[in-house]
Amino acid sequence: MAESLHKVTYIIEGATQTFDAVDGENFLDLAMQHGIDLQHNCGGVCACSTCHVIVRQGEEFLSEMEDDEADQLDEAEGLTISSRLGCQAKIYGDVTVEIPLINEEIRYLFHEGARKEE
Ligand code: FES
């Protein structure tokens, strides 16, 4: 039997890119396969919130949110009611997600802030 594929569209800085996802794949794995810059500071184990995506279409085709994901998502920058963690939400249909931009100053503080203290 043929494996079912779903269309996943990423919105990045207003531009879109669409890829095929296999049933049950997550947004982070798919993004990494195609060179999409989706942050993943914890390596995809639900221990940060840098893989935050905002679902624009097809929310009903995603796996239910587990408690761990909900807890971690609370830390995400720019949280919305349509937010999910890219490494946790599994894809079961055609979906469109937006990758929120990290403000350059926040990115600087996040990565360089500790060094500034020295
Ligand atoms: S990569 Fe850290 S929670 Fe998804």
C-alpha cells in the first residue's frame, strides 16, 4: 500500500515553501530535511520552546497536544492560541504553519547574553 503523504507549507518571513510529509512526521524533522531554519535548542525532546510554530491552516490534522508540550509551549516567545511545538505536533493531513521571527535583539540576548555578563 502506498504511504500517504501530506502537504506541509511553512510561512517564513511572508514567503511560503511546501513539502510532502509522511503520516505522523513532525514539523521539526520535516524542516530539517529541507534546510528550513526552525530552531531546536533541546534537539527535539520537548525541553525548550524554540521550535515554536503557529498553525495557520489544518489544526484538525495534528496530533492532540500532550501536557508536556503545553507546559513547554508556555515559555514560547509570541505565544498564540494556534501555537504548537514543531518537534511534538505530528502531521496527519495538509497543514500550513508560520515560523515566528525572533527579533534580532532577542536572538542576541538569547545566544550572547551570558557572555556579556563576564
Ligand atoms: S526543539 Fe526543544 S521543544 Fe522542540
